[in-house]
Amino acid sequence: MALLGVLAVIVLLYIPPVTHWIEQSRTAARGHDQVRQLKRERTRLRARLRDLSGPGAVEREARRLGMVEPGERPYVVSVPQR
């Protein structure tokens, strides 16, 4: 009986560290996911910066937003929805 009691105490002493380890593992996994997401965002932003840094980038961006130069005639092309 004493041996079973000692064994029970040892098992009870291991429970908090094991639960703490599991919690840390989950936290680390969330951190790794966040790092991957931020790396993808950084890659996207670097590509955007590269696109906006080249020659004619300001004009391309302005035209993408629908702006026209003075004296130009703007056209709107509407595509019928299906």
C-alpha cells in the first residue's frame, strides 16, 4: 500500500509540468504560424514596394485608381454581370 501511495504522489507531481509543457507546445505552434504568416506578408509587401519603386509606377498606380491626365477623356467600360 505504501508503494502505491508513493507512486500516486509521484504521478501527481508530474501532472503540472506535463500540462505546462503541453501548453507551451501549443503556444509555440501558434507563434510559428504567426511567423509564417508575417513572412508571407513581408514577401507580399516587398513585391509591392518593388512594383511601386520602378519607373512609371506612380502613373500606373494612378491609372489603376481611375485617374486620368489633364486633357485626356476618361472612359468607363462596364461588363454585364451574368
